[in-house]
Amino acid sequence: MRFAISIPQDLPDGEFDPAAFRAFLRRAEALGFDGAWTQEQVLGSAARSSPLETMTYAAACTERIRLGCAVFVSTLHNPLHLAKSLSTLDQLSRGRVDVGVGVGNAGPALAAFAVDPDSRVARFTEGVELMKACWTRPSITFDGRFWRLDGAAMEPKPFQKPHPPLWFGARHPNALRRAVRHGDGFFGAGSATTAQFADQVRTVREALAEQGRDAAGFQIAKRIYIGVDDDTARARERTAATLRRFYARDDLLSVAVFGSADECVRGVREVMDAGAEMVLFTPLFDDAEQMERLAAEVMPRLL
């Protein structure tokens, strides 16, 4: 079982605090977290830093901990630029990068990036295949619907061979099966309940069997929104307020784990029993304090 922590990306008052950021990452590494992960939000009112640059800064602050994004909405990226940036980061970090990708929602953002909603899944899948080609082939000839290359090259290749692990964010059964066809792992969303995640894991395992893939070589993880607080009522209030700010909805409290350490252990254990092999803790308040409590009061009781 592995545990990861979300990297704080929200910038209060729009100002980055380098000292606090470095201290958080170094402490996460010292506490034994396996990974530190970012999220992507290009458009939106939240003052949230970009994942790629945040991961790059984090790589310079640490030596061991793995660094990931769950997920890049890769449909909105040029796969050549994204492949080049991630390959470079994998070299700079000496092979510590995990890459999460997802199709994203069919919302207004697609128009801002000139993406046709009707072709977004095809664009996503082709983009993933092109990134793999850039990472693994010395000469890239690619005849796709959206991108074409003839004898091109991209160097340097990633430090990890054949390439950094590719995690797919997915919900729909078709997307889960696509994850098994093209990815190295499935990453359950924080906004999914434990019951929904359990159903998704069953679909993934069925797809692994159908496609003849070794389940041991395909990773399963879930983001857990969490808040450890001895006062359960206060934890509920603070959790609800943060989720409301994230999603502009009032019906997502059931996706979070909150309350005393005992309550949080039970909630996380349920996610593990549903199939999570890695848990990404995403504190909903007091990031540094929550990380300490998770490491001291929750994680030791789950191993």
C-alpha cells in the first residue's frame, strides 16, 4: 500500500510562498509519502498554479518522492509540447514523474481551445499514442487524424523506460476500458464516492481479464478528500465549505473522509478495500498540519 499527498497549488492573494512550498515538500519526503501530486485547472477563478511548473519546482526541492499530476486534461494540450515537457521533467527529476491524463468534460473550455466536442475522445486517444511514440521511437512516423509526422525525432527520451507511468482518470465504463488498453493505471476521482469507485474497479478488473493483461502490472489509485479533526462537526463544516468552493455544488460531502483519526482510518480503509493500491490524500484545509496528522495518526494504522 502506498500513500501520496497533494501539493498545495492554491496561491492565497495570488502570491507564491517559496519557503513554505519547499518546507512542505521536504517534510512530505521526510514523512515517507511515496508521491506528491498536482491537479490541472487552466481556466477558472481559483488562484491555482500550473501543474507542470509546480512539479518542476518540486523536483528541485526534493530527492526521492515521486511527482505526478492527476490529471492533465491532455485533450487541451498539443501532445508534442506535452511529451517534450514531461520527458524533460523526467530527466531533471531522475525518473520520478507519474503522468495522469484524462479527456475532461465536454464543457465550454473545449471551445476556448478549439477542440470539437464530437472528436474529443478520438483526439485524446491519438494524442496519448503520439506521446508514447515521441518517448520511445528514435524516428517518429505517425499518420493520424489530428497529427502527422514523417521521420521526426524528439530527444531527450524520458529517464524512465519505456516512459513515465501513464495513469488514466476515468469514470464511464468505456473510459475505464480505454485506460486498460492504453494506460498503466487507473486513478479514481476525488469526486467519486467509495461505492462508485468500487464499481469502477470491478469494470477495470473485468477489462484486464478480457484483454489478457496481468492485473499486477496495472495500478489502481484514488484521490481522497480528507480532513482530520477531533471535532467532527467542525470537520464537516470545513469540508463542505471547501468542496463547495471547488465544485460550486452542495451535494458532494459524501465523497469526503473527515472527522477524528478513527473516523478517517475507517473511511480510508473502505477505499482500500474497494481496490485502491495507492491513496492520494488531498487535505481540504490546513495542508501542512493535515499532512502531519495523516502521517502520525492515520497511515500507520493502515499498513
